[in-house]
Amino acid sequence: MITPSLNSYVLLSAALFAIGFWGVLVRRNTLVIYMCLELMLGAATLALVAFSRFNHTEDGDIFVFFILTVAAAEVAVGLAIIVDLFRLRQTVQVDELDSLKR
Amino acid sequence: MESIAFDLLSAFTLLCALGVVLSKNAVNGAMCMLLCLAGIAGLFVELHAYLLAFVLILVYGGAVVMLFLFIVMLLDMQGGQRWRFRRAQVVGALISAALLICGLDLLAMRGRLPSAAPVDHGVGSSLSFYSYQLFTTYMLPTQVIGFLLLIAMLGVIVLSRRHRPSPES
């Protein structure tokens, strides 16, 4: 039985991270940018789990636990900020949120 | 057998990730993200991290994506357009993307990460392992994470307390 190597897992997580980063650069909607950030976090957790499994430790899995917790807290605070921003400016498009530029 | 499952799951995950980036509608994007997270959970299962797959579905699929959908519904937003880039920016981006792909391809061809053959743990043993580690070796990070969650909760309550009048009007 051929198991996929660590290389393929790391490449997959790199591709996933790149797609998330592309989304952050290309999209203008703050919520979609946030979703792409979550994709990047998911890619990082995938790499951590693969490394820890192929190196006979499980410390990486524990770190993934912490990453999941921090991501949940981050999403809650970020979405609250987005809702507050929408109340204030009636938009969530990032190129219209430029009050610090002026 | 496992390799076929890996190929299918990785293709599915990457396609759904592309769906998040490319979908015009934010609701479709959130649904694609849910499927993408399911794919990542499947990869976790293949890496024998069963508990993490379960937690990922529970926390991300159950809480985070639902929160996203809730906010999309609340703000009643359309997907929004892309940036309109200048030609020089597009050319530069294409060149740097090609360089990055070349580098990654070289790494994939030449590079060999040193890795031992994976070992199998039972399902139940990993659960007791996690709990043992969380309450012995990683006691301090667990406490800090608890405080972080408390602070995040307080921050969200403060942020969404009342409707302030806009300072610009």
C-alpha cells in the first residue's frame, strides 16, 4: 500500500495557502477576505498535522488545538468589528473604507 | 488505496478553495468554505488525527461558517466586485506567480523531506493522549487560551453594545 508522502501533504498545504492569499489580494468584500484568511489558517493546520504525524510526535496536533481556539476567537471579534463598521459607514468594501487615508 | 483517497480529497479541497475565491455571491463562498473544511477534515482522518477532524467540523463547520452566513444575512450584502488592476500590476503579478510556481515545482521534484513511516495510534489512545498533554505539558497555554477566549467575549460584548451615532453626520 502506497501512502502519500510528507512532500505531497506539504505541497497541498502550500497550494491551499496560496489560493487563500490570492483571495485576500483579489477580493474587495471584507467578509470574503476574512473567509480566505480562514483558508490560510486551515492550510497551516494541515501542514502542522502532517509534520507531527510523519515525525512521530503529537505536539503539532496540540498546537492545532490552540490554533482552532484562537481562530474561533478571532472570527468572533473580527465579525463584530465588521458589523460595527457597517453600522458606521454602510459598506464593507475595502476600497471605500479609506477614512485613515484622508 | 490510501493514495487514491488522498488525491481525491486534495483535488476536492483545492476546488472548493478556488470556489471561495471565485464565487460572486458571499453565501456561495461560505458554502464552498464549508466543503473545503470538510475536505481538510477528511485529510486529517487520513493522517489519523480523528479527534482534530471532529473538532474542525464542530468548531469551523458548526460555529464559524454559521457565523459568517449569519453576518452575510444580517448585512444583506452582495458579493462585490474584484479590484480593477492596472496592466503593469497584472504583468508583475503573473511574473512573480510564475517564479513561485517554478520554485515550488523544483522543490517538489528535488526536495525530499526526511520523514519516518507514520505510526498508527488507536482512536481512544489519542484522546487520552490529548487530554493528558493538555493538562500536564501544555497547562500554561491552555490557561492563556482560556483567558484569551474570555477577553474576546468581553471585546465582542463591548463592540456590539449599542448603536452609537455616526461621528461624521
